[in-house]
Amino acid sequence: MNMLASLGYLAALSEHRHCARAAQSCGITQPALSNALAIHSGGQLAGTAGYGRGATGGL
């Protein structure tokens, strides 16, 4: 997985605060976004603690 792409996905998720909308803005599907970010969960992506989803798909 390209770290630069993952950072872009994380930035989109932070901006949109909704997985499906972030994925759409990146031109990928929501499952692809979730999979890309799951690879880096647990603090591997830029020192973050991963991300969590609410019941409605938002953060």
C-alpha cells in the first residue's frame, strides 16, 4: 500500500467524517478505503491511533 495514498485517504476521512463520502471524494469505493486504512491501523499511519467507525459509518 502506498503510504502517500493512505495519508490522502486519512485526510479525506478527517475532512468528510464519513467513510462513504471520503471514499467518493478519493474516487474509490468505501470498502477499498476501509481496507487501505485498516492496513495502517494501530498507530502505523503517521503515528495515529487508527480510526473508528460509528454505527452510521461516520467517525
